[in-house]
Amino acid sequence: MRIIITGGTGLIGKALCPLLLTDRHLVTVLSRNPDEVQGMPSGVSLEKWDGKTTEGWGHLVNSADAIINLAGAGIADRPWTAKRKQAIRESRIQAGLAVQKAIQQATQKPKVLVQASAVGYYGARHDDTIITEDAVPGTDFLAKVCFDWEISTAPVSKVAVRRPIIRTGIVLSKAGGAFPKMILPFKFFAGGPLGSGKQWMPWIHITDQVRAIKFVLDNPRANGPFNLAAPNPVTNQQFSEILGATMRRPAFMPAPSIAMKTLLGEMSTIVLDGQRVVPQKLEQLGFTFTYPTLREALRNLMR
């Protein structure tokens, strides 16, 4: 297949491209600064785009079999000022609208569009309710961003383009994202739960993340939302205990909620709130996880 990936220079995109190349797909990654991109595997084509229009790349859709839309500004790399929150939202909506427009204008439509989203769609939850893909969306900032992100490409379904939506949990990878920051306190014997420790953490190993994306890309029955999270979510307290045991470090130094809110402000919701998300639809379609439990995932990552 000829596959176009937006946001393909990020953590997930860089892990996904080698998997697609192994199957001899032709992969084109859209980037704002293709000349500055490093770490992409040989065989990936880079094309310039501005992240919000079809200018310069829209014609590529005519020969594409699939598009994977991962584009969006990071949510945890900068403080949530009003300007940053606007960038988080607009980067996703504008990219989605551009992808949708390119598909609508194409004389030959791609067969499938994989649309990125996140478990934040369900909003901050403070109970033990198990959340499947049928759960209603939340009402906080991240939930509204995810809802609008998904809606931005919804019209392509009307032109017979299959559209699986990947609602991703916390991706565990040594190459970047949240995981290197999570293990840092443990390295200095200062690890422990954040806040109450009772908040649920829907996590997924990077290997299963990209395998799941390829699964919904290839499976003609995969349509609509899919929770990309391991089938065994844990609380923050459990995560800390298992991580500490894996690293042979103590896990009894809690970070109080008030300290996290003072340090991170509104962004503290990322670490103090969560959802007990399970991948019901993925498993119903027959997807099997390489790392279904946190202990297995951490053992692999900490080798």
C-alpha cells in the first residue's frame, strides 16, 4: 500500500514506520521541516506541509491507499498557558480538516483513514468504572479536544472511506514520551505514587501501540473508535509498586496532589486523573497483546 502519515516524526510515527516498511508498504511522512528530521528509517519519503492546509501535498492523496493522521502538538511538554491550550487544540483540528479536505478533493479516494485520538476523550474519571468504546465523552479540556479531533475528519465516512479511531493511552517507550520522566525519580530512590495513587492509568507498550495501528489499518472490519490500551490497566499506586520492583528501587515517596497542582497547574490532570479503559473492540476483532500486563511490559523496557 501507499501510506501517508501526518505527525509521523513523533514517538509513535517513528516506531510505526519500520513496521510498515517491513511489509513493503510505501510510506510518505508529512513534516513542517523535512530537512531537519532525524531518526527516520531509510525508505521513508518526507514531504513538506504546514500542518493546516493541503498545499504542496494534497495531490499525493490521489495515489494513496491509506492515511494515518497522528498530527498534534504535545500536551505535556510545555505549561498550559492559554496560548498553549489553543495550540494543542488547533494543531489537531486544523490538521484533521486538511486531511479531510484532501480526501474530499481526491479523484481517487484512499480506502482507509486511521484517525488519532486519546483516552482523554472520556474525561477525568475518579471511580472504578470500566470504560469501553461505548462510554460517553467527558467535558474537560482534554475531552473536548479529543472529541473535536475525532470530528475533524468524520465527513470522510460519507465518501466510503473506512475510519478507525485510535484512542491511545499512556505509551510506554524508552525512546520518549512519558516513560523516561516516570522512571527518573525511581533512579534516584525517590519514586512513589502521584496524588492519591488511586487514579487509573490506561497504558500500552510502544510495540503493541504500533501493532494495533497496523491491525486496524489492515482489518477491513475495523471501523469507529478503538481503545489502544493494554487489557490490564493499573492504578498509579500499582504502577509505582511494579515499576519500583522491576527497577529494584523503593516506591514509597508519594508526591502530594497539592504539590503537583502547584508545579503543573491545570496540566496536573494528566497525572492526577485517569480512566479505567479496556480495549474491548480490539480484542473482539482478535488482536492479541505482546505485553498484556504491566510487569511484562516493564521487564522488556528495563532490559
